[in-house]
Amino acid sequence: GAVVSQHPSRVICKSGTSVKIECRSLDFQATTMFWYRQFPKQSLMLMATSNEGSKATYEQGVEKDKFLINHASLTLSTLTVTSAHPEDSSFYICSARVGGSSYEQYFGPGTRLTVT
Amino acid sequence: AQKVTQAQTEISVVEKEDVTLDCVYETRDTTYYLFWYKQPPSGELVFLIRRNSFDEQNEISGRYSWNFQKSTSSFNFTITASQVVDSAVYFCALSEASGGSQGNLIFGKGTKLSVKP
């Protein structure tokens, strides 16, 4: 099956710094990638949808200037958490949708961000 | 508005018991997809099944089975003869196929299943 990787798997950073998370589709091209956030013991919530070569679409309540998304190629999307604060500590999961498919999408293993 | 409801927050069973996880969804689309995912403590989502709205056939895969009932907007998941390794959080999700949707998933709140030996 299609494989999606995320890097790093875990990151601890200090408050005020920025962190970049990479999401890669390893064996297929993804025209659309999604970024979800999951707080402890809660469900996954969609943060934004990114399409290759265009600006990301953010869900209501998600600050686009804080969560910068770049989808520069068909196999890579990045999420940068700028000026991170402890309340940004969460599990971030990306998924990639195969172009032109019937909504088949594949999830990365997730990145656990802890802001101290 | 689209919504997925998993009313059971936590379920605890003893090994070898059968257990059913409930999922009720809401959508105005006539074409949509329903999913079940397993999330073990490691956090990685494990895909279990995808069902489109036009296929109401029940599915069985080993100890897992799914019951899709459009009349009640439900997509329930049953594990037969549960095992300790089944312990995880299980998410039901919906993806709409309307023109404005790009296929993102709407997740239920999840059901935490604990299977005790």
C-alpha cells in the first residue's frame, strides 16, 4: 500500500521557537495533503488542507500565520509551528490523498510535539 | 452539517468476548465514504475499512465485521472473540464526496476499547 512518512516523530522545543514537520508520500504523488491535530484523549481535528502549488485552506479557528503550510511538491508538505507555546503541544498527523482517486488517503505515523 | 457520533467513550471487555462499537453519522451528501481506524498507544492510525455509500453489504474480515445501515445512518463495528491486542482507540470517520469537499475526514470522538486477559 501507499506509504506516508513524517519527520520528526517526536520533538521537544522551547516556548517561542519554531518547529517544522515534514510529511512525505514515499511511493505515490499526492495532490492533496491534510494536516490534523489530536490533543490527548481527543479526536483528530482537521487543521488545513494543502494542494500542491497553491495556498493551504485553513479550518475555522486555525491561525494561518502561526501554522505555516507549504506544499511545494507532489510528495512533500511541511507544517511549521511558529513561535510555539505550551498549548501547541499536541500530536500532529498528516495524510496524503492520491490524485484523482476515490478519496483514498493514507496517514503518516504522526509527530508528537511538546513545547516546554 | 456533517457529523460522526461514537456514543461509547470507553468499553472494557474480557478476552474472548464479542464487542460492538457504534457509529452514527450525519451527512446531506448522497455520495460519501465511511471509515474505521484503529489507534494503538503508539499513535499511528491503522486503516481497517472503507465503505462507500452505495455499498450496503456487510463485510467480514477475520474477527472483524461491519454492519452498514443507511436507514439508521449507522456503521457499526464488531470484534468477535476479542483479544488483548485489540485494545486501542477506534475511530469512525466520514468523508463527503460533494463538489466542495476535498475528501478530508470527519472523525468521531473515538471509543477506547480495553480487552482484559
